[in-house]
Amino acid sequence: MPYLSGNPRPPRPSEVGRSIWSGAPLPPIPERVLDGIPGFIAWLALLVSISSAVAFPLTLMLTAALVACYTALRFLLAGIANAMGMRRIHEWEAVDWHQRYLDERRPTSLEWERVHHLVIIPNYNESMKLLHRTLDSLSQQHNARTQISVLLAMEAAEPGSYQKAQSLHAQYADHFAKVHFTLHPRGLLGEMQCKSANLSWAVNRFFENIVADYGLDTDHIVVTTMDADTRWHKNHFAALTYQFAISEDRHRKFWQAPIRYHGNIWQVNPLMRIINTYATAFELAYLAAPWWMAMPMSSYSLSLNLLEQSGNWDTDVIADEWHMLIKAYFATGGQVTLEHIYLPFLADSTTGANIIDSIRNRYSQTLRHAWGSKEVGYMLAKLIENPQVVSGNSLKLLLRIAHDILLAGAGWIILTVGSQLPVFFHPDIAPVQVQGMIEASDKLSYLLHGIATSHPAWLLLSVSGLVMLLLVVVFQVQDYRIRPPRIAPYTLAESLLELLSIPFMLVLTLFVVALPTLVAQTRLLLGIPLQFIVTDKQSD
């Protein structure tokens, strides 16, 4: 039964104008208010910053300097956590996970062979070359032929998707325990075109055609959703089997491995690689740091039992990872945690024919990711709806969700506008004057003296900027050490462009991080929808 068929079911109440409150669907105005919180704060920060630049320039500059200090501290902590994570990866790669299971199993542990992995691969307009690469890599996992079933979640909107799935089933049926595929219809009521809707459809068909017909024990099934370009570490599913089998709280956990955006690193424009370096460093840092709360990202796992208890993926959500964890958290009364698997997987990055095309594609990807700003309002509403779940952990989760979203929006505005605009309106507060700089015989000494003797905000901004620049260099060095080997040597032009990307990082992040984030938050504030767009990712 490779094709899991199913008629479009009537949408559940929660899928029609998705309600985050008990009872009737959420009215449009309250939902708009919740979705618009990050955008409202960002625009409020902009208006206050502009007015303060005129009326209270030094106060605004000091505020911007404090944001810069916090950002520099965050970079420093990320550098430390990244080093910790790399050490743990080295330790985990040396473990024989089946032997560790034999050494540590308890009466409450599941039998190793009874753990079964359902790996869902949602895909849309992905090339056969990429899907072959993904399935070839997945087939190398421990006990793939007996313990891993693949569910190809195809989109009916893609021409030829049924034939593509049939071809993949024929080629890989002998490489896994089972290979199934589904076709997600387009335009179902209450849905938007997104990965989460495809996942929801695929899981429902699995329940109807496999679980119900064959009476499978859902307590022994781990569901892993992965991007179509994900390539797992060779020991990933062995480590996941160990953790699932040993854990007594296996139905209250998510599992996440660190992402390395190195799948096609040598096809990425050299100027843009610094963005991947930054993202790879922070993804590992969030997992490894005991002072931060890790969140699922891109490709992750949870038990089928927990997925069913949580009501499956929602059909109108773009940021499926965070949304699913929030749903599960409240479905279990706040008992869900995220476990780390320190075996990194490879993911592809956006590419382009030239630097402009690369920036445009990365902008589109960030715009889609920034739609996760909705989860601030969703989390707040769930806390109001479930006051019995309000606790220190709940507030910590809310802070984790809101932190990056607000820092990328309102925080970026305060930092940039607050450090630049006051000087535009009040040139006299600058630490150095243009004429003085021209006339100074020792320009560096003149600059340093001006910063040291002017308002403390200038010193804080300067030191914070220097710390962040140095840590970007550290991230770059760390990233060089773990990148896949090259076939061809570096060219001089390529080397120069990668070096130039370090001082140009502020400009690059403006176009591919800050602006798309602000656009997404503004669209949410105004109620302008966004559709899922697949960005170009060339790969070997």
C-alpha cells in the first residue's frame, strides 16, 4: 500500500479561522491584535526613536548602546556555547548507541527492535536529484530496512508529483521497512499553502490507512519530520532510538539535532556564506547553552502518541516547529521538554545566479521564517486560555519565543536608528568632527580620544561593535574547521569575497534579516497574508 489515499475530510473547527481560545473560532479583530503584537512594538520603537532623536538624543543613544551591549554579550555567550557544543558533538560521535542501550536499559525501557521511525519528507517542486540524495543518505542509517518507514508527503499542486512518488517508491522500497506517499490536495477549506498543512494531511492518511488497518502500537513509533534537503548524521537514528527506548517520558519529548548549513556551502555566493556561518553557530549555541532554551528547528522528532494527543499539525501555520511545540506543551499541561541529539545534520542554503539573486532568495526565506512572529500572540493566548499551566517554565518559554522575534524587529530599530539618527539631528554630539578629523595629524589617536572623552554611549557602542566583530571572526574560524571538504581549491577572488563579508555583515543582515523580519511583522499587523514560497537551493 505505497499510496495512502483519502478523501478530503471536513475541516475540524480549529481549522476554520483557527481558534486559539476555547469554544467558538477566534473573531478576526482579537486574532489580528495578537498577530500584530511584534509589528506594533517594532513601529512603536521606530516612532519613539525618531522623536527621541530630536528631543532626547543622548537618552536614545544610551538606550541603543545598552541594546548593543546586550547583543555583544549574546554573541559572547554564543561563542562559548558553540565551543561547548562542538566538544559534545565530538563525544557523541564516538558512542556506540546500541551498546549504550544494552548497558543502560531498564525494565521500563522499550525493546530496541520495537522502536519504529516514521520519517515524513514534505516536498514541493524538489528535483529528483535532491530527493535521491536525501533518500540515499537516509538509507545508510542503522537498521533502515527494518526500523525506518518513509512517508513522502507530496503536493498535488506540483505537476507529475504522483508519478514522481511512484518512481521513488519503486527505487527505494527495498531500502526501508516501508515507503508510503500521500498527495496533499490544494485549496482545502481552512488551509493555507504551507508545509504544516501537508504534514497534517500525511499524518491523517497514515492513521487512516496504516494505524487503523494494521493496528499498530503508536506508543512505539517516533515521527520525524525533515526538510527535503536534510542529510542526517550517520548515527542520528541510532541515537534517537536509544533516547526514545530508554526515556520514561518518551511521550513528553521533542528531539532536535544541530543544523549545519553546509549541504551546498560551496555553491553559495562567498559574500553570503557569513550568514550561514552565523546561523550555524547560533543553532548549535542554542542547543548547547544551559542558559538558553532550545526550540525545534527545521527537522525534528516526537512520538506519534504525543502528536496525536496534541491534535496533529495545524493547517494554517508556516512556522510549524515552534507552533507544534507550543501545542504539545499545552496539550500535556506544560510537561513537554526538548532533548538534544549532538549529531549535526546538513541542510542546504539559499543560492542564486549572482549576489543580487542570492540576497533576493535569502530575503524570501527569512520573510517566511519571520512569519513565526505569530507565535508570540499564539503563546500569549494559550496562557490566557490555560491559566492552570502558567508557571516559571511557561513564562520562560514565552520569553524564548518573544526574544529573537522582538530583538530582530524592535531591537534592530533601536540599535540602528538610535545610534545614527541623533547625530543627524545634532551633529555636535558626535565624538569627532569632520573638520577636526581632516586636520588631525594622528587620525586614529584623535578618533580614540574623541570616543573616550565624549558621552559614555559612544564608548559602549564602540566596544560592543568591536566585540561583535571579533566574535564573527571566531564563528568564521570555527565554521571553516567543520565545513565539508572542497573538490576545487579556493580562488583568490573567492577568498577576498569571504574576507569582505565580515565587515559587510551589518549591511547583509540589514537586507536578509532585519528588513524581511520587519516586513513580515508589518504584514501580520495589517492582516496581509503570506503564502509558502520554495526558495532556490542549488546543491551538488
